[in-house]
Amino acid sequence: MTPATATFDLNTSGENYKDLAITATSGTGGTVSKLYLGETEVPKSSGTNWSLSNGVITIEKEYLSTLTAGEKAFTVTFTKDNSCTLTITIEDTTE
């Protein structure tokens, strides 16, 4: 997975209020192991936090909507001792 960026909107009527699906490949044959926001591990929980299927990480809108506006740096770790950063901009177009 190369460094990636995405945008999520806290406005439930906004175009970007949706689950974020990101293709994740390690380049060394590893599979996705964990997801962190800063130093805190985000527990894997389909339908609540995030899930993994066929190399695609889906970060659920239910989890993203609990975050405050601003840039969030997520780290994706792989089973082959490497990692990658995913930057998600949380915006709020409610106003």
C-alpha cells in the first residue's frame, strides 16, 4: 500500500459520509495485521470499526463519525513487519 489519503464528512447528508474502502497491499507478501490511529489500535470489528476482505480495508462510517474534524494519521501494519500511513481528513460541512 502506498501512502493514501481520503476524506470523510461528519455531515450525514454530505457526499463523503460513507464507509472508506482502501486497497491494502504490503509489497512484501504480508497481509494487513492491524490499524492504528496515532498510538491507539483500532479494534477490528466489521460493521463498527473496520474490516478486511480480499485486500481491501473498509473503515466504517460509524467509527469515522466518532472522530473530530481535522487530519487523522492512521497506520496500517502488515504481517511482514512493514507499515504504511493513511491520512484521512475529517470535515464537517453541516454549517
